[in-house]
Amino acid sequence: MADKKFICNLGDIAENSFKIFSGPGGKEGILLNLAGKFKAFVNSCPHMSGPVELERCDGDECILKCQWHGATFDPETGKALSAPAPEGSGLRELRVIVEDNKIYYE
């Protein structure tokens, strides 16, 4: 099992929002709070490595969007939903651990 790395305290990320953090290998990570469910990805679009953000969250529907060229991604799986991200591509998911009111990734 890999070493877990601290992201933030549980209360530091509001519901249906995101937090940018220092991820693996010096790359940026993005932590999502999707109605109390946490997901994390390396924050790098497979098209040209642009950053993604949680564009909107309406009820149960949330969309991640590349800030450079507009590719969209499923925030639950990281899979690309639209071009210019290559078909079948997606964001690299990081395992999230919530323990003692703290959020970590592996």
C-alpha cells in the first residue's frame, strides 16, 4: 500500500465544490466534494495538460471542464465526455481516504 498524503481537513471543502492541492510527483491535484462524496484526480487534461475545474453542480449533475480548451469530464469517473480530449481518455484518479476528519490521497 502506498503512503497516504494529506490534502485538507474535512471542513475545508464545501459540498459541491473543489480544492486544488499538491499531488503526486509535484503535479497539481483536484479534490471534489460531490454532495459529500470525495473524488480526486491529477489535474491535467489528456488533450494538452490544461487544468480542470468543477464547472457547475446542479442537484446531482456536476461537470468538470478543462479551462484551456473546454473538454468536459465525468466527475465520478474522470472519463472524457467531450472533445478536444481524445476519445476513451480521462483524468488519472487518485484514491481518497477520509480518516479522523482529514482527507488524504494515495
